[in-house]
Amino acid sequence: MAVQGGLAGKRALVAGGSHGIGLAIARALAGAGCNVAICSRSKSRLDAAEAALRRMNVEALALPADVLDPDSIRDVTDAIDRVWGASTS
């Protein structure tokens, strides 16, 4: 799956990014040069997915989260801001 546009150096968050369609989306974004944060409830799958994304020569960040819990999502966005800096766009 090719992603068009100027994504190199941008960052994305993919919920459910540890496997299946979410991981496929994360890989497509990484293939376009986008730095990718993924979140999922499965820590073991997150670790494997993060390693696979890093092998694509982009920054990758894997964070455990439950997207149905607003506090969990806030923790994810706070962690992304701590690691990569606050988004300006």
C-alpha cells in the first residue's frame, strides 16, 4: 500500500497498531517516511510491532493503551509529546 504526499518526517498515531490492519497502516506510513506511534492493549504485540517499524528506519513509539479510556488516551498523547515534543500543527 503506497501512501502519497509529503509524509517524510511527519508523525502519526495509529490506534490498534500492533497487528492486523492497524499494523499495515503503520507500516505504510513508515514506508512513506513518517514517524509512527502505535497503541494497543497487547504489550507483547506492541514490542514486536515497534521493532518492525524501527527496522524501516523511522522513529517508532509503542504505547499500551485502551482507546475506550479517555485517561489512557491522554497518557498516550502526553508520552508522544514528551518523547517527540509537542505538535505544532
